[in-house]
Amino acid sequence: MIKRNTALASRSTFLSVDIQPKSLLKTTQLLTALVLASFSIAHATPLEIRRDAREPGFAQVMYAYYQDKPYEALTTLLANRQLAFNAAGTGNVLLSNLYTRYGLPREAEAALTRAGFSDVTAGNRNDPWLSYGKLVYQTGQDSLALNFLRDPPALLSPKQESERMVMVTNILARTERADEAVAVLQSFETPIYYYRKLARYNLALSLLTRKKTESARPVSDEDKQHELLATRILEDLMLDKIPPLKPIIKVDERGRTKDISLGDKDGDGKGLFSWFRGKSDSATRQNSLIENREIGNASTFTKSALIGGDVKDDSITPRDLSNLNDKIALSLAYLRLIRNEPELAKSALRGVQLDSPYSNQALLTSAHIYYRLNDFKRSYNFSNELTKRNAADPLVQEGWLLSASALEEQHDPNALDRYRAAIQIYKEQTAAISQFDRDLEKLDVLRLFPVEALDPILLGLPQIPQTPQAGLWAQLLERSEILAILQQVQQTQLLESKLAGYDKQLSVLEAVNTSNKDDRTDLKATRVLLEKVKSDFQKSEAQDRKALLAQIRVSLKQKQFQLDHYLTESLLGLQRVGGSKR
């Protein structure tokens, strides 16, 4: 139970950024055809195209963009492509930014490439550059994202450079290149306190990555030393200390990584980090981030910012900082537990706030700590507090079992009733899952998750519906696969409603008798295109709905398996307690 809980406790270890899910790409790739169809049908105020892109045509695009109407800006730009080509720099940067926001990486890259040959300011260039990097990073295209992000443009702001480095090191860590992640994080500097602390936290997690990815092999002395160093880093962070760190990985002049011990000046590979020798010292790492690390981190702007002191970032809220501190505390408690130091583990959790997103993990971990210390009374207190929360949460479900076990260990007569209550909870949750599964066939996405957005593509995160199944939906929406497909279904349905409006406009035009042959040809071609787009959306909606139901049912099956385990353990406990009473 400890292992499962601690895995959940550290599942949000890295920087969270707003994303466009991978599944959005399929729908938005139909955008161009839809826009061209709509503008071919009718437009009351045609743009006046002139050579100077700053004239009314381009101004209409910019007005829509700065009024936060990106859909209108993009559709106008696509229907009047001369505007983009007349303003090769600004127009293509804008187009790239819009494409990126709508999840079209190839189109964004093409526009950004065209803009790269123009005189574009760093501010105009770097925002869409980073947005594109985020897009490919968040859609799980690790190889593409790493190649792109490791070659940054000049003059990234401190925040942009910090975000870039967090993304790059996350990719390295999750693609089993922990040595490179450590090499970058150990020397990374930023004038923004939040990212400085986050980078050091990620450094501690990267030190543990190899053990996680090679869990089949026995735990070695090196693994224990990695845990020790990670523990020390987290302890410092708990005290808001970020002291200078001696090099863990040394990079030679040929771009190769070399192991060195914290106390080994000669770097003979016999010290704390000799495990990296398994990576073969003789093999030069090609396409390594380390080879290009100085490009972004040593930019002139970043260096001057470092010399000038800390930079305040208003986008980082106090809640962001407290959530990071809670994750640090949970990770430290986990390491203390696996090092068999429960007393120190419990002290690490004292600062986690009750209203924190991680408070359930903290309560359950605390209950396990006291259980291991044979302090069953306090273990019951923490697990009992957890049982007062939403029973759809697997952590709360585990809390019911743990609270009953704590009472049993105290030979408390209430243990019998607690086991019975736990069994009832598990049966109710099983029934709720079964009913939820039956209701999926008649799921009305837009009714359950209404959309209040003018933009049919850039939707906000769906709100948890206020229904008896809210707890289950809250758990399901934490899965990125389900969230992405759900948004895809929302978008498809909204775009289909827009198509219905275009269809009506086209029908009106078709009803007008015209003797102009070109007009009749255009109307006919527009009708063919419109019917094609409608057919594509219908197919897309059917496929997305099928995929959504499949992903939900996979998750429900996993939850049911977990419930069955808790139910079995509770029945055995009930048998033990009931038998002893007899």
C-alpha cells in the first residue's frame, strides 16, 4: 500500500503547463477546409487587399487577435492568404502562433521557418518558438521536442529559458537519459526563485530515475547512495535552502559524460556516481543536450538577468509555490520510508496543507507511517480523517481498510463495525461503477460538459459535473487520455453546429437564380467541399466517441480491480475479528 500511495504522491513531479492534447490534431486539421468553405459561401465585408500589410486587411486580423478572438483571426488570415505573404515576418510569426494554439505543429513550423528569414524582433519570435516547443513536448513527441528545444533562439527571457530547461530535462529523465538530466540540472541557474527550486526538486527525482527504470535488478550500494543524496537535496528544499552543488556529472571537451564522486577530485569513477559508468565512457553521445547547453543558458540576456538578482514572475501564484512545497514534502517522506526512517518521514509531512491537492496522499502516508511505528491510535486518526472525504477516491478507499486494520491492532471492539462499513463502501462503489458503465452508452457530452466559449477549438478544461457520479468523473478527468478525447468530442460537436449554419447560408445562395456561370461553378464546388467536411466530422465524432468510451472503461476496470482487492482484505479482516469474538 505504501508503494502505491507514494507513486501517486509523486505523479505530478514536474512542471505543469497548459497543453493542446494530441487528439486535438485530427479535428483541427479540418479547420482550413472548413474556413475556406465558409468564406467561399458569403462574407458581408470583404477585405481590401493592398500591398502594405499594415492597411485595413491586416488590421482586421490584428484586431481580432488582440481582442482574444484567435479563431476569427486565423480564419480571416487563411481566407486571405496574401496578407501573410505580404508581411513575411510579422504575418508568419502571427500565423505560426495561431497554428500552434490550434494544435497544428507542421503548419506552425512551416510558418515559423518562413518568418525566420525575416527581420523579426526576439519578443515576436521567441513566444511562438516556445509555444511550438510546448506543443510537441505536451503531445509526447519526445524526439522531435528534444531536437527542437535543444537549439533555442537568442535572447530568451529568464522565464522562457526556465520553462525550456524544465521541459528538456523532463524528456531526458523519462527517456532513461538520467545522466544528461542530472548534468544539466546540477548547474542550471535562473533568476526566478520558483524555477530554481523546481529545477533542484527535479534533480532529486532524476537521481532516482535509474532505480525506477531498472526495478528488476537488485538494489545496489550506488542506489542507496543516490537515495541519500536525493534525500539531502529535498531536506535543503524543505528549509528553502538551495546551496551550491558540487558537480555530479562532469562533461569533457568532447561532449562525453564522465562520472565523478562528490568527494573524488580525480573523478576516478569509484565514488558516489560510479553507476554512470554503465553508459560506456568511450562512447561519445551524439545529439546530446549537454553539447548545446550553453546556447540557451548562456544567452546574453539570461546572464545579465542572473547578475541583476532575482526576477519576480507574477504568473507564479502563492498556491503554485505551496503545491511545490507539498510535493517536496511527500517525496521526502517517501524516501525516508524506504530508508526505514519513519520518524523523520512523519516530520516531513507536517507542512502539507489540509486544502492541498496532495492532502489525501499526505493523510494516507501519515497513517502508514504511524502504522509502521505501531502507533495504531494515531494511524487510525489520520486514516479516519481520510474516510470523511469522497469515497470515489482510491486513496480514501484505502483509508477505510487501513482505519479498520488500525482498530483491529488495538483490539478495539469497533473494528468489527469498521470492517463492515468498509465492505459496504466498497460494494456501493462497485455498484456505482457498474451503473456508470451502463450509462456511458447514452452519454451526452455537451449536456454533461457544457461549453461557454466563442472559440470552438480552444476550449477550457471541462468542469466536473454536479451529479451523483461527480467523484468518478473527477478521477477520470485526471487521465490525460480521457480529457483529450473528451475535448475532441466537444470540439467536433461545436464545429458541426457551425457547419449547419454554413449549410443554411449556402442554401440561400443556391436558391438565388444567377446567370453567371462562374458563380454557379463556385457554388457547386463549395457544396461538394461542405458535404465532404460534414462527412469527415461525422466520422470523426463516431470514432472519438468510441475511443472515449474505451478509455473510460479501461480506467473503470482498473478501479474495480483495486476495489476487489480492498473488499477481499476487508472480508478477511472481518473474519478475523468476528472469529476472535466468538
